Amino acid sequence: MFLLFEEAGKYMAGRVLSEADASAQIELDSGKRVKVKAANMLLKFEKPAPAQFVSAAQALSQTIELELAWEFSPEEEFSFSELARDYFSVAATLEQQAGMLFCLFEAPHYFRRAGKGRFRKAPADVIALALAAIEKKKFVQQQIEAWVAELGAGTCPAPIREQLYKILFRPDKNAPEYKAVVEASRATHTAPLDLLQRAGAIDSPYQFHWRRFLFDNFPKGIGFPSLEAPAIKDDLPVAAVRAFSIDDSATTEIDDALSVQGLGTGTVVVGIHIAAPALALHPGSEIDQLGRARLSTVYMPGFKITMLPDAVVQAYTLQEGRDCPAVSLYLALDESTLELRGSETRLERVPIAANLRHDQLDALVTLPWLEDLASEATADPAAVQSMASALRPELAFLFRLARHRKLAREVVRGKPETFNRPDYNFRLLGNHGAEPDGSEQVSISVRQRGAPLDLIVAEAMILANSHWGAWMAEMGVPAIYRSQASMAPGVKVRMGTKALPHAGIGVACYAWSTSPLRRYTDLVNQWQIIACARHGRSAALAAPFKPKDAELFSIISAFDAAYSAYSGYQGAMERFWTLKFLQQNGVTDLVASVFKENMVRAEELPLVLPVLGARDLPRGARVRVKLGDIDEITLDVVGTVVERLDVAAGAVAGVDTSTDPNEDDDEVVAGPIAIAVDMADAATPAGDNPAP
């Protein structure tokens, strides 16, 4: 005796070894024995053998017309054997009954399961929908097969091209476009990215990086709605100062300016003036929501995506020739000892006498030029150099103050700050700030960190950020701070709402407040500073953000993520243009220094790359590296050490086990690029203050 039964949603047949009222012991063809409950027993038969019986029934099930079977089936619940007798004949054989069972089970769109071996017919409208879905599925599968063939032949179908970045980086694994790429990748034994590249889905390497960045961070595009900058309604006094800013020529968001009063009187007042969009913009306003969505300006060689619309930026930027609304910090200093005698924060309009530019003045404003005021200025008719010469005494005092403040911070840090690696300026020739397409000629020049103008601005911003951070804490007003518990390797800079020390800078607390046109955290802190300036000890009640405000923590979390993504992209694009520079100038080898096992840093370019042949070389060893092929998609280039330059040819030093230390401040090194390579040596964003 044999038995057809159901076990875990599957139909099986086997020999009955023993049977009781509630169950039976069954032996399968494999020799395995199973216990089957009476409720799961469906058919008993004498012959043929179980495997033959099941095979014949399955073949018979394929001949049953589902539409006809559905017509024969009753409206109420029924068993498979009842429908078999209605469909075949009253004397339906056991094979026919089993065939009907298999047919009903495999057609859930026609028949719904109602129990073991029992079914109920589906309504006609449900069947129509199910059949349409089945047809659609067949069509989609045919479409997938057609796309697979096209991809295999080296052509990219338009729907896949349109979904390129979603397929690669945020796929819907049920989408036909994704399935087609996966199947084509398997069929051709090619990685999806290589497959799509060969099929022409990627217009250019630059566009690949750019559009991938937009897909991840600006899915709605980088444009702004048409908005007018609200006017500052406060009746602000005009400051009796001659302020000037120091930025790169590409800078349009001029956030900060400096002034010096009282030279030669024994007490000098240094003014640090910060553009004040927070006097006009308010939390929750339409423009504020735009800034909060972006959180920071995005920098890249030759282009940038501003945090705020250009019309808003131009309304509040510290443009020369205007009396600009500003939040000003005035520091009264002993002229000889530079001891701080007093400080005051004011809301006012500041006359901006000049917008000085690093790249135009670094060659003029040198250490000898600042220290020897009696020497003649360089005779240069350029207006910017003439203005720098007119401001020479102020610049000299600010440089002296900057060196003094730097030394004081280094005492707290426990070691001096060293700028042993330069910053690099990238210029895309001829694009004039327009969105690049990747074909531009690139120029890379060096801007040495710690140059006089660089140091003046950096120390002034550190002074303002640390002073205002401490002031807000004293007033009981919450702010967004950056802190670092120690300078030990692996201890990272963190953001929070507590005024904690920043060991890397060497200050008691540090609140970004000096770039409110470019960083949302600075705009938030400016709202809090303005509350302190207006309300004094009552500022905690008047400030937009209160202690333990959940909004502050939300802003910190979002800013951290966005700033990291933007810095990573900046680093990626600087690497892209560095690789372009190699190609455009036919550079096939370069001089580099080993900084960890099998990794070198180019001496004259912002480039880190893996090399062969450096395994046993010590840290700092100078080598000549022959460059291999450049992959502009993965931003990969591999080199081979061909010569050791700092010792006799062929000499080998001991094995280097050191790791790359934490160098400089937390803004200088870019994060990892998401495509197969880690970036280092990213320069400070063009036009951004180099302060940490």
C-alpha cells in the first residue's frame, strides 16, 4: 500500500509501513521514514510505485484546462477529488485525482487553499487581476532578457542609463533594471561597474563622480527657489574702524574681516568682524530651511555649491566699499605685552575698506615685509597691493599677535604646530566658476600653510571662536562646540553642546561662529551670540535654542554627516584633478616619500598612492616612483619604486612599522572615497579660513 500525503507544503508519496487511527509510518523512496498525521493523508493507492504515480499525476495536471476546471468548480468549498470527478468523470482514477490536486495547488490565482486538499474558487475579478499580473511579469522578464542581451553586446539601454546611480549605489533589487544588470554581469563574468562602463552608460569619469555625488546628497538638484534676502531692520551704529578681509580670490562668501585701532597709544583694539545674516534670518524661515537642508557650502576645484542662494550671500557678505552688518568682537590689548585688557561684542555696521586676496598678496606680505616697517613697500601699481601697503602697520601688528597667540596655544597643546605639508590651490583654466565637465586644463600650485596672511586669519578666527564659545557658556546659553579630549592617536574631534577643551587646537573651548554664510553650525551659534549681546545675563531665556534643546542635537547629527560627505567629495575631486594633471602634463614618474608600508606621498603634488617595492623602506625614505595606469572612475593609480634617492643606490633600511600620525587640524585631511580608494592630503577649501 502506498500513500500520497502533504508535508510542509509539499506533496510526497511513499510505502505505508504501519498505520493507526491518527497517523501512519511511511517509508520514502530515499529510505527515510516519516510519521504522517491522518489529517495530512490524501490518497492511498496500490500501484504504480510512488515515483511513477507522482510523475504521471504531474504530467496529467499540465493537461487540465484551468478555465474549464474553474467553471466546473462549485461556489462553496470543495476537495480536489470532488472536482476531479466533475471534470474527468464520476469514476475518476486516482492518478486523475492526484493530477487535479497538483493542478489546483499550482494555480493559486484560480483556486485558494482552504485546508488539506481542499480549495475554494477565486472571484472572477481577482482572476482577471492575477492574470494581468502574470502577463506583466512575463513581459518584464522578456524585457530583462532583452536588456541583458544588449548589455552583453556592449550597449546600454536607456532605462538602465537613467537608473545608473540608483542601480550601483542604492538599488531596488526587485526593479527590472537592476535584475538585468545583475544577470548580464553574471553572464559576462564582469563586475557591474565595468559592465556598465563598457556599455557606454557612463558619459565621462568626471560626470560619474559628479552625478553620483548629486544623487547621494542633492537628489532634487543644486538650484534654489527665487528668494529675496530679508532686510536687517535693526538700527545699527556704524563702527569707527577701517576693516579689511583676507580671503582667496575665488571667495564670494566673505564672512570675516579685521580691524586695528590705537597703534602707538599703548592700548590697541583689534576688531574681529563677522557677517551677520542671523540679524535678518530667523530659525524656521524659508531661507533658514534652505541652509539647514544643505548645512554647508560644498567646495571642489573650480566650482562650489553654496549653502545659501547667491542673492542672500551678496546681501550679507562683507563686500568692500559698503557698511556691512556684523557681529564684532573687540579685544583691547596691551601694545607691548599683548596682554588682554578687555573685550566687548557689538552688533553694528562695519565699513569694509578692502577685500585682500591671499593669492595676490602672499608674495608681498612676507615676514621681512611685516617686521621691517621702515623698508620700502614693493612698487606695484596693483590696487590690492597698494591697499595692503596702506594697511601694513595693521597687518604687522596682527601678525605679531597671531604668532603670540599661536605660541600660547602650543604651550597648552604641549607641542608646537608644524605645517610640514603645503596646501594646494587648484585652478581650472577657462571655466570661470562654471560647472566643470572634466575636460578643463588644471593648474596646481602650492600655498604654504602658516604663511603670514594665512596665520593672521587663522589665529583671529580661533580667538573669536574660543572667546565666544566661553562667553556663551558663561551666559548659560547653549551652543554647538567642537572638542577633542586629547591629542593621542585615534582621539577624534567631536561635536556637542558642552564647552569642552579642544586639545588639538589648545583652547579651553571652541564654537564655530566665524563662517555663518558657509556653515550652518556657525549661523546657529551666531543666533545665540546675538542673544547674549542683546540680553546679557537673560540671554538663556531669549536665545532661539534653549539648554538641552533637541533641535541642537538634530542639527549636530545632520551636520556631521553632511560635512563628512562634502569633505569626502572635495577630496575625491582633488584627487581626480591631480590624476588629470598627471595625464595632461605627461607625468610618468615622480619623487615621493614613504609614509607607511607600501604607501608613498608625492613631494610636489597632493597625491598619495600605493607602490610596489617599498615594503622594507623606512618612513620618510625618498624614492622615485614610476606610475602605472590611471583609472579615473575608481581614482586608482599604482606605482613602482624604481630608485631610492636618499641613500646609495640599492641600499635597504630597516622595516618601518610606524603609522601616519594625526597631523595638523581636523579640516585638512579628507575622508575616504566610496570607490576603492582612501584619500589624504585634501587642501583647505578654496576661500575657507584654514582655522580648525
